[in-house]
Amino acid sequence: MSERWICLDCETTGLDPNKDEIVSLSIVNQDGEILFDELVKPIGTTYFPRATAIHGISWHTVKAKPFLREFRDKLMRIIMDYNTIVGYNISFDMDFIYNFFNWNLSNKLVDVMTMYSDYKKVPNHFNDGYKFFKLEECASSLGYKTNNKFHNSLEDVKATIYCYNKLKGMM
């Protein structure tokens, strides 16, 4: 089977997948088709000012939205139809999805953040690996142009796809 991939990104109420929740999730396939792009209401979190300061999504923004669990079957169908999931710091996003749905998926994961780090080869002074860069820096250095704000799940997916395709051609 040839590689079929999707790119996904989520915005959350915080950084801990064991206690924080997804408030926005976007999934786009390798052909640029938007398969999923939703704001969702967290189940137990109503106040997340630090996260809101980053992505602009507040409780007021999502309080009337559906819960993520309402999309469980749709998301499973999307994810199972593709053998590879691409993302920028993909383990962060997938940890939230795994924890929320209690899924054990076998999709190959491709981390564009790691690809870019390996491409740049800037030593990390804290360990033996290379320095990681923010999506904005990666996208800008690879020539991605946008008037939109980063930390919007759909815009981040579009930038990640651009970077992924650029890096595949350069490595």
C-alpha cells in the first residue's frame, strides 16, 4: 500500500495530556482536502487563560460547541483511512488524542519538527541532539508566506504540510 497521509494539529487548554483538553482540531490530507476542522468544548475545563493567550480560544469561544467525543467515530474513520500521520511536534498532539479516546493506533508518525531539526543541524547544548525550532521559524525559513496567525490548528496544519513537502524534497 502506498503512503497515504494526513496532517493534524490541535490547540489545547494546556500542555498536560493527562489533565488538559483539546479545544480545536484540524486534519488535512495529502491532497489538501480539509477532513476535519472543529472547535470543541472541553469536558471539565472552563478556565485556561495561559492557553487562551497563545491561541486565542477561550471558554466563551467553545462553550456552545460540541464535545470532542461526539466526533469519535468520524475521527476514527479518518485516521484509519490513512497509514501515516504528519504533524509538527506530532507526539504532543497524538498524546492528547490517545489519552482522550484511549486509542492504540498503529499509524506511522512523522514529526516535521524533528525533520527540520535534522535538516538545520544546530547543536542542542542540553543533550546530544539538535535544537528544535518553533513552527513559525521553520515555515518562515522555508519560504512559507501567510498573513494568518500561528497557533490556529488549521493554519498550523497548512504551514506544516508546506514544511513537510519542502523538507521531503531537500532531504
